[in-house]
Amino acid sequence: MAMLVQTSEAPVKAKKPHKKAAPEPASFWATPGELSVDEWFELNSRDDGSRYELIDGSLIVSPPPPARHQWIGDNLRMLLHDSLPEELAAITASGMLLDGKPGAIPDVIVVERQPLREGAKVARPEWVRLVVEIVSKSTTATDRRIKPVKYAEAGIPHFWRIEMLPFQGQGNDRLPVVFTYSLNEEGAYQLTHRIAAGAATDLTEPCKLTLDPATLAAI
């Protein structure tokens, strides 16, 4: 006959199963740190309208530009289109490689037309004559300091920056204000023109045209 034996040991409680760790979020790209052109296009096709750029390996996400920003870019593209020689084309919000990898999405570029005719999906810096950035609140630091350095390192001959919002040092200049730069012998951008709205200025690079920033903002 079996006997019951008392024990001072506390009853052993069943151990709760360990919670499984939450899975790591999937990377935007298949190879960490390397984004293919197709993956870059897929990232920028999202419904949120944001721009996804890679500068020195850092992912920079910009919200959808305001309507005025887009209007200025479209007007500038049309002005350039009417003035450029046949071998060059002006394009808005098109991807451009940096350091041979997916990189920036400038607001406007002037690029050689032939590679586009041959089916190029994205511009290479050696095809680009001019790159333009229109400064928004969300892109101020990037457009003024980071991108110009990268564009100069890539050897793009001309860079324009358009200020459409009040900025330090604006003085009595009417908005928008266009700053034009060209590469100097040291490979850095040198200011060539500061053009306020209402001050029509004749330019020769990357083509001959008369630029009045007031016409870019006119609706």
C-alpha cells in the first residue's frame, strides 16, 4: 500500500513558455547597405509620395514637396526645354547615381539626351550638365550643404539652388531667389549669379536663356 510522504519543498510551478522574439523588420533592400536601381525605384513608388535618397549610404526621406515647389520646378523645366540644344534634355525629379550607386533625386536636371534614347533608367553624373535643387523646409540642410558637395565631387559642371521661402541674408531680394554655381579649378562650386525675382538675367550655361525667378513662381 502506497504511503503519502510530506515534504517541505514548495510545489514546482509549471514554467511559462518563453515569448518568441518579434521578427526583425525586413530590410528595404536584399543586400544590407547595397540598394539596386530596381529596389530604389520600388522604394520611390510607394503611395506616400515621399522621396527616398541615399547619400553616402544614409537613407534620406523627404516628404512630398508642396505644390509651389513643384510649380517652380515644372516652369523651370519648360524654360530650359525651350532653350536647350537638341542633344540635351531637362527632366524633373529623376534619379541620379552617386558614386556608381543609387543616390539623389534632384528637382531638375539637364542631361544628355542620347543615353535616355538608348533606354537608360537613371542618369549618371557624367551625362549631367546642370542639377537644380528647390529648397523646402524639410530639405534645407540637405539642399544647401550636403548635396552640393556630392554634386561637385561627381564633377557636375553647374548647380543651381532656388530659395522660395524667406532665408537668412535675403535682404531686400524678392522671392524666389536663384543662386547659380559653376565648378572652379579646385573642383568646388563657385557662385556666379544671385538672381532675385524681377531681376531678369542673361545666362550662357548650360545654355543661353534669360532667367527671371518671378516667372518661375507665376501661376
